[in-house]
Amino acid sequence: MRQAKSATAAPLLRRAVPALAAGLASLSFAAPALALDLLDSYRLALQNDARHQASRAQAAASREAVPQARAQLLPNISANLSRSKNSTDRESLDFLGRTTSDSFEYFSSNYALTLRQPVFRMYNFAHYRQAQRQVEGAEATLDRSLQDLLVRLAGAYFEALLAQDQHALVIAQKEAYAGQLEAAKRLFAAGQGTRTDIDDAQARFDLTVAQELEASQNLGYTRRQLQTIVNEPVDALAALEPARMELQSPTPASAEDWIARGEEVNAELRALRADIEVARQEVDKARAGHYPTVDLIAQRSKSDSENNTSINTRYLTTLVGVQVNVPLFAGGYALSQTRQAMANVERAEQVYEARRREVGQEIRKEFQNVAEGILRVRALEQAQRSAEQAVLSNQKGFQAGTRSRIDILDAQQQRVSVARDLAVARYRYIVARLRLQSLVGSLDEAEIEEVNAWLVPAVERGRLN
């Protein structure tokens, strides 16, 4: 009876591991904090992530480039007002050739209202087109920031879940080893066990104590990483429920189709294409230095005692005309600017080409990670079932005298290792799936909601304001 009792000390771990595979309950701390799922985290991150907020502010600033450039094509109205007190000393010769002098003071004023309408300015036209491309690039950069936020958030969330799972595994393993250690001590005291069984169980127990400390530190670190993004205290997290998880192969099933789609809509590539257009408009701006400018001018002015020869004389003048400015020679400045702008176009094109190839490789990599991740998860699920059976077989073998306690400990350790690998495989599949969607610009709240449906809500969940 005592032998059978000691052989059944492992059920603590046997009960803990399936619970982990089905979704571990969130750990709790004394300090009150929010209980989050992935969708909660996403909505908090949209409001609080500093990096994304900076991108939003940058996009808002960039949007002002269009009205500023448009303003240079619209009429410009200005008013000039001046009034001054003047003092004049005058010397002259009389008819006898003698010098005479006198001085006098007077007030003068000048008021003018001027309207200038640009008619032909190549520089301003190119600048307006360039501003439009700059705004397109800013919007694409903002989209990229959102995609990056979602990937960073998912990575931090599931890394925290993995740390939570590993912490629970270590605790369950430590409890199982503690049970085996006590059973070995009892058998040794009764003269039925060996000192080797005690030493082996003690060594494994001591190792899990150190592993528990490391897992606890990692758990705190990963939760602080998530807290950095959502800017809220993180306590309990909704855990993955494997029964709800959908292992879906990428659709379309060809990596080349995904790459073609990514090259068309990837936010970073769209921003780089806008940069190329901005650089091309810079060439047009440089070439504008060779073109004349034409402005339509209308002015209404009034002057009083404009100079010392028109004291107490008033003028009311209306002017309507065309002003043409023709550049003749500027020392080669415009030519140099044009060559410089063309070199920048080539640089922008090469930067785009390099990144296009890299994005293609990243899409292919994540496509394979999703497709192969499904196979790995299913293989490890089978390995987990086999590991469970191995533990049961070793326990029965121990009761029959054909297996040792070390065999049971090895089987239990293998079961924990498989459970850990399975958790890693599941989280990697989810993150790879989200990254693939991000690379083709289709990662959004709907995709987050779909993944969030695979999570089991924590017992105590904070309510978002």
C-alpha cells in the first residue's frame, strides 16, 4: 500500500499540465490592477502608446503641407502704412552767388493696398504637387505605425502569457517533485527505498526552486513590457483556450500571392513610393530656376507730402499690371540643384527597391511560419498525449516493479517540456499570423477580435473607461 501511495505522488503535476494546456488561470498580486484581454490591451494602446501618439502628431503636422503650398498659388493681399516726421536743411546760391540756407519740417504719409496673384510660377506648382505626395507618405507612415503597434502589442501580450504559463509549469513541477521527494523519504525510512531515489528527487526539487525564481522574474518583466505599451498596471491576463483556437492555413495558399499583395499595399512601401515622388518634384523645383515668373499686380496707394519737393501735395494712385521676372544667369546654381535632386531620386528609388525585396522575404518567412506552425502545434499536441500516456505507463510499471522512481521523474519532466514547447508553438503561430497580416496591411481590430475570441477572460476583469 505504501509503495502504491508513493507511486501516485505525481498526479499533482499530471493534473496541473492539462490545466495549463487548456489555459492557465491568471496569477494575481496584492496590488489592484486591470485584468486585460488582447482587445482591451489594443484599445488602451491606441490611446496611450507614446510611439503611436508621436506618429499621429507627426501625421497631423505633415497634413499642413498642402494648405501651405496651396497658399502660394492663391492671391496675396498686403497693406503698407507709414507716417513720418521729416526735417530738411537746404542750401542754395542767390543771384549774387552767396550761399543761403534754411530748414523746415513736415509730416509725410503713405498708404498702399496691394494684391498679387501668381500666374506662372513653376516652383510653386511643383511645391504643391510635392506637398500632396508628402501627405500621402505621412498617411502611409501612420498606417505603418498602427501595424507596428498591433504587432508589438501582440508580441508583448503573448510573451507575457508564455511567461505566465512557464511560471505555472515550474510551480506544478516543483509540487510534483516535492511529493516524490516525500514519498522517497518515507520508503527509505521503511527500508524499501534507496538513498539514490531521495538524492535524485532532492536535486530535481532544488533545481525547480531556482527555476521558479527565474520564471517569476521573467513574468514581472514581460508584464512591465506590456504595461509600457498600454500605460496601465497589468495584473491578470486572459489566457489562451486551445479548444477555441483555429489553426487556419494562409489564404491564398501561395506565398507569391501574398508577396504581390504586400508589394502593393504594404504601408512602409507606400511611404517609400511617396518619398520617390517627393524627390521627383524636388527635381521640378530645381528646374524651375530656369523659368520666368509671372504675377498679376493691382495696387491702390495714397501719399501725402511724399518728399520735400511735394510738401502739402497729395497723390491717389491706382496701378494694375503684370510683373515678369526672367532669370538670366545664377552661376550654375540651378543646374547644380537639379543634379543634386536627380541623385536624391535615384537614392530614393534604391531605398525602395532594397526594402521591397526585404518585405518580400519577410512575407515569405511569416507565411512559412504560419503554415509550418500549424503542423508543429498538431505534432506537439500528439506529443503531449503521448507524454501523458508515458507518465501513466511508468507509474504502472513502478507499481509492477519494472520501472524505477527515476523513470517516473524523467517521464514527468518530459511531459512538462512538451507542454512548454506546445505553448511556445501556439503563441508563435498566433504572432506569425498577425505579422503576416501586418506585412500586407490587413491587420486591424477585426483580426484582433478574432484572436481575442480564443482567450478565456480572467476571473476579475477591469472595466475600461
